[in-house]
Amino acid sequence: MGDKARRLLPATLREFGMFVLKQGWAALFGALLLAAILISKAIWQPDWPLTRYDALFVFALGTQILFLVLRLESLDEAKVILIYHFVGTVMEIFKLHMGSWDYPDQGLAEIAGVPLFSGFMYAAIGSYMARVIRIFDMQFAPYPPYWITLVLAALIYGNFFTHHFLPDIRMALFAATLLVFWRTRIWFFIGQNPRWMPLPVAAFLSAIFIWIAENIGTFTATWTYAGQGVGDFVSFGKFGSWYLLLYVSFVLVTLVFRDVLSRRAITPKTRDQR
């Protein structure tokens, strides 16, 4: 779109268009992985020498390497992705063992029945979070005491394991996310003007898109949930799970990007004034 055409659009519409484009650019890794899942489902043949799951693993690993080579991700961002990849894979192994979901196909690249490409689905979320912070020049303020966020993330992650044996405390965890983070605003820049959004609202909206991606995964039979029939939507309970898991993702990101957190509320400023 040329400068003249952009000037004909209302400023709000131009800003929204740029917001969508930047969000898409931040989510590039995840978008490519979803495209690979859809395309591989459409074309893969059972007699091919490489299984579909192994091909997805090779694609995801190659994409990750390419992102680093092309400097689409920094080494610090790669650290976040690696941490979340590990955290996600550990949970995958446990949940698969407990029968929460299943991978109907098989491949050589797997650990305890979990195909290795699955860890990259979690890594895609870590990649998005790290990239979106940089692309939108984000700052989070006023940020709660850091130790509280670590405890909350640990409780959320732990509950994904312990609720199989102990009472499920997710309702209390939902309330805790609001109690801890409701005052925290995500300050971001689309152009020169600062915008903000409450952090829980951003988590809610992000969980919707992940829930949609989950449906793509089950629609293509890449994985299936216990009790889910053919053609059924992923239960809305999984939306709540991802809402909580996003807080774990975010706190993991802050292990590397501590400089974007501020204990004091900030006022609207231009990028140069910051």
C-alpha cells in the first residue's frame, strides 16, 4: 500500500491494520507450524519413507535454525523458546501417560511416545511472546512483586500434574491471575503513540487464538483429546487451560526479559522519551 493510499484511510483503521500485521509477524513461527500441520495432513502418504510426525519435527527444527540464522529471533529469545520447549515436553510426557490426549500416528523422533515436534508447539508460543515484546516495544507496568509471579506460575504448572491426584485448584488460580495482574498494563507501540491493555485481557484474547489452533490440530488428527469425537470441537475447558498456561509462558519470558517490567505505573510517553 502506497503513502497516498494510506493517507486515505482513517488513522484508527491504519493503526489497526498495522497492529494486525505486526501481530502476524510476531506469530510467524506458530503460523508456519500450523501451515505445515495442515499441508502435511493433506498430502502425506502412509508409504512415504519419512513419517508425518518426523517430517513435522524436521520442519520445526529447520525453521527454528533458520529464524536464528536470519536473525528473526535473538539468542535471548531462543533461550526462552528452549526453556518453554523443555517445560512443554515434560508436561506432554506426563499427560500422554495419564491419557489426557493421544498422538494417533507414530514416528522415530519421539520420547516416551511423545513426538518431538510437539515441543515446538509450546516453543511457538514462547517465540510469539518474545518477538511480540520486541516488535511492539512493550513494557509491563505496574508489575507485581516478581516472587509472587514465580509462585503463581509454579502453582499453575504444578496443578496440571497434581489435579490427577489431588483437588483441582484451577478456579482459585483463575482468581489469582486477576488478583495479581489486573493492575498490570501492557504498554505497547503500534506507531509513535502508546497504547495499553490489561494483561489478563491480553491473556484471554491470546487463549482464544490458541484454542482455534488446537481445533486445527484435532481436525487434522495430529493429536486427539480423550473423549473427543470425530469432528467435535476441542472442549472449551481447554481454553481455560491455555489461559492459565499463558501465565507460565509469560513468567518464563520474564526470566530473560526482566528489563520490560516496571513496579511503578507509567504514563503515556513516546518511544524517545522512554
